[in-house]
Amino acid sequence: MQEKGNISIHTENIFPIIKKFLYSDNEIFLRELVSNAVDAVQKIKRLGSLGQFNGEVGQPLVQVAVDKAAKTITISDNGLGMTAEEIKKYINQVAFSGASEFVEKFKDAKDANEIIGKFGLGFYSAFMVADLVEIQTLSYQDGAEPARWVCDGSTEFEITEGTKTTRGTDIILHVNKDSEEFLEESKLQEILDKYAKFLPVPIKFGTKTESVEDGVDEEGKAKYSDITVDNIINTTNPIWTKAPADLSDEDYLSFYRELYPFSEEPLFWIHLNVDYPFNLTGVLYFPKLKNDFEMQRNKIKLYSRQVFITDEVKDIVPEFLMLLHGVIDSPDIPLNVSRSFLQADSNVKKINNYITKKVADKLAELFTKDRKAYEEKWKDIGLFVKYGMISEEKFYDKAKDFALVGNTKNELYTLPEYKEKISPLQTDKNGSVVYLYTNDAAKQDAFIQSANKKEYDVLVLDSPIDNHFINQLEQKLEKTSIKRVDSSVADKLIEKDEQNEHVLTEDQVKEVTGIFEKAITKPGMHVEIVALHPEELPVTITMDEFIRRMKDMAAMGGGMGFYGQMPDNYKVAINGNHKLISKILKSDEAEQSTLAKQAVDLALLAQGMLTGAELTAFVSRSVALI
């Protein structure tokens, strides 16, 4: 048996494209070839179980071997094997059935993910690293003869009688000069760990030494000796392939440690398992969230039939679920097509919706089952829940019943509970319920205390996304406004019909306004005389809630760039009913200036706005006044 030939007259220009473009990430060759080997092993097992193969199936195994001296990598399996005719069909024809279309359609493509695997070209990824590829194979069929196929990366091939004596296939790669890094065992181990760690057939890569107990010594202590064992690099039945009823909490935790060796333990997890209308399995873990979003993302690993594909799951998993960790495995996700196709694919949309629902259901279950335990976790999951509510309408609809808000007294409430709590006291004259919040309780303590004196409640909203969360709540909650506690003086935060009486005459208001306008040196400060309780501070500096919120969002890149460019604008509220104001009115001009300047600087100090030379001057003036 000997045959030489050309794969196809139309494919002479396909190899350069494969080499240059199709597999630009050349380590994928090992994923493709090992996956093909696993398929062959699984097929013989299936034929055996269907009674279509009566021979000995044996222990399924795929082996990867490297010979540095010969510069070869060999991928062997004990699967179906092929006859010479099957080589012609599957290697020469099927792999290239769409070759002409492929060359035409994709020679100018930008995204390699558009085409990997689409034309059955997985086997040809071998030519990314090899300048000669050899197949030695023996089919499972009765009377089959071994066959050998060899190709040097041109369109010419040769089929001769092979030397294989056992069923299965060996793919031998004669590694080219540019790819000799792949002859290093450590490099191959790294790639296998990445792509083949959970394949369903054992993958052997050489041997390793293990220490085992070997009797006891004279003192009765255990002795150990080293033995050489097969280096099986994968777990063939990872937990996502098992039924949740068969798994303990420790199984889930140990799998998490395997995926993320240096991470804190997760808070809880969700086991995904659906086979209609699409096929999906997996386990998603809720990590302890830090405030740094980017550190958390891209921790979900995507598999297809236990083959690792990517940890870029942006179009498959809703945006807010990118903060979760874990594994999703679905043969129904079209992995090898363009991103735009992914976004429009109906299966991807169904998977997206399914995962969102599962996550919401799990959180609702935790909340209902054990509210106390749920509240203890809120510090770690609150950021995630809020992010989901902001970015996913369907999630908001479910989460509004289990999302919590916390106040400065460390009390937690659901949104309906909180509205009910504050409505009696915090409803303004127009019938709107006013939520007050702090984003820095220590810095805004004076304002919080002023609000508390009026028996107002103050929420703590200090996470990186709370500006967006606040905006969303204002849109979603009927007749509700949300104000930062330092956005105005306590009396003005919630406008009521009753007003404090002014003790100043109209002329005195003008005089006090003039004195304080002279005392203020910072730009963007607007003086206003207000009638507050005599025990409130004499001077309070605030920024309007709307402007400040827009500026905060601009700083976060929230599309409010225009506001980010605007100069800061502050309101200086002078409490006309405070005794200091009466004292200023009775003082001479020099003392008026000193006292007014001192009161303004105290207000700036309370807002953390007094720095540099102004702070030094304030300290000196304070010492002189003492």
C-alpha cells in the first residue's frame, strides 16, 4: 500500500493562512489534538456499549510524550483508529471540504475566533508548530491494516503501510525550529494544565515520583519510599459533571481551591444543570468581593465538553455576573464564531437569562431561609447585588425584594421595609419620601448628628457603584428623592411647611452677608443667610446634591464628562439665629473679620477643604484667639 497525492487543487494557499492566522495562539495545537484523541477514545467506548464493537475496549487513555533529541511530540490514543480509506476521507477531504470557501471568506478576517474549528481544521493546527506531521494508526475494524500518513505542510501527502500494532492513533509532530519551546516538558505541562485539566479521559504525560508509606522504622515511626507513577494530569469527573445530591460542601470548596489556589473561600455557590432547551452545566461561586472591580473579573472559565476554551465569557454571562467565579460547560455555545454572532445567538440569550434567574433564585432562597446569615454576608455580596440591579432589568425585578440597605446604626432593611420606616418623618411638603445617605460617615459626622437630632435616619452608601445605584433607586421608587446628608443644612434637607423664624432684620441680613463675603477667599462660594435652630452650627458649607452627584459620576467615567469640567460650586449657609452672628454684629470691623474668617475656616475644616497656607493661618489664628 503506497499512495501519494495532493489534498486539493483549490487548497494550495490554505496552509500559509492556517499558519499565519487561523491559530495565531499556537499553543492551541495541543488542545485540538488532545481533544480529537479524547473523542476517538470515547467513540470506541460508545461502540462497545452499543454492541457494535466486540473486542476489548480496555482502559481509556490518551498519552502525550516528548522526545527532545528527536524533536518530536507524540499524542497517542487507544480509540477508534483509522483505515487508509478513512484517513483519505477525514484527513484529506472532510477537513478541507470547506477550504475554498474558507480561503475566500476569511483570508482578510480580523478575529481568529471567527473561524477556529469552523471548517474541521482542528487537526491542521499541528502545522503551527511542526514542519512534518505523521499519523500512525490502526482501526478497530476486523482485519484492518495499520496505515501511515505523512505531510510536510504543503498540499502533498503520502499514505503507506503503518507500523502500529495496537488499536488507536499516534500523531507525531516533528517540531519546527521556531517552536522548540514546546519541547520543554514544563511548557507542555502548563498547556495541558490549562486546556486538559478536566477532560473526560485520563491524559498521561510521562511519569512522576510520589512518596508512599513503606512500613515503620526501629522507633516505630512511618517510613516512606519514592515510587514512580503515571503523571495523569486531569480529573476526569469534575464536580460540575456530577449530581448536586452526590456532592458535599467540602467537594465544592476543594474544587474552588483547585481553581483558585490563593483565594479566600467563597461565600456560597450555585450548581447549574439544565438540558432543555439548551445544554449547560457548571458551578458558580460567590467570592468575597473587594471594591476593586477589575481584580474580580474574568474568573469564570468556559468549557465545552470539559475542554477549556476561554475565561473571556463577556458575551455568554451577563455583565454583572462577571464578578462571580467558577466554571460553565456547554456544548451549545457557538465557541468558534464571531462576537457579533454570539451576541445575537438565541442559545446564548437563553443561557444568559437562565443564569441570571438561577443567581436571583439562590439569593432569594438564602434571604428567605436564614435572614440573619444572609445579613452577615451582605457586606460581601451587596456590591454584586447592586451591580446586578443597575445593569440587568430582570435581575432588578427579583432583587428588589432581597436587596438590603444599611444605616449608620448598622441596621439592615429591605427597600420596602426602609421606605415604611422613614416615611412618617422624612416625607417633604410635596409628598416625596427623602432618603438621606452618607458616603463617608467619619468625614460627614457633624451632618449625620444634625440629621439625627431631627430624628432623621441616614443610610451608608459608600461603595464604588453607589452613585449609579442611587440614581436607579430614584428612577424606580415612586415619589422618592435621595440626598447626601452634607448636601444642605439639616433643616433644608427635607423641605417642610413649618419654617424657623429669622431673628435678623433685613438690614442685618445684608450686613452679615457682606461681612462673610469679604471673609471668604475661595472661588465658587455663595453666601446664604438661613434661619436654623440656634444650636446648629453658625456656618455650614455644602455642595448641591445634583451637581455633586454628576461630578462624582464623571470622575468614575459615567458619561457625565461635561459636569466633570464644571468648576466646584458651594453654598455657604450662615445660621442667622446662632449667637455668634449676634456677637459679630456687635463687634468692631477687625473683630468681625476675624470671627467670620474663623467660622468659615471651621466649616471648611469640617468638609476637609482647609489645606496648605490657609490651614496654617487658621491654626495661628486659633492660638491667638485662645
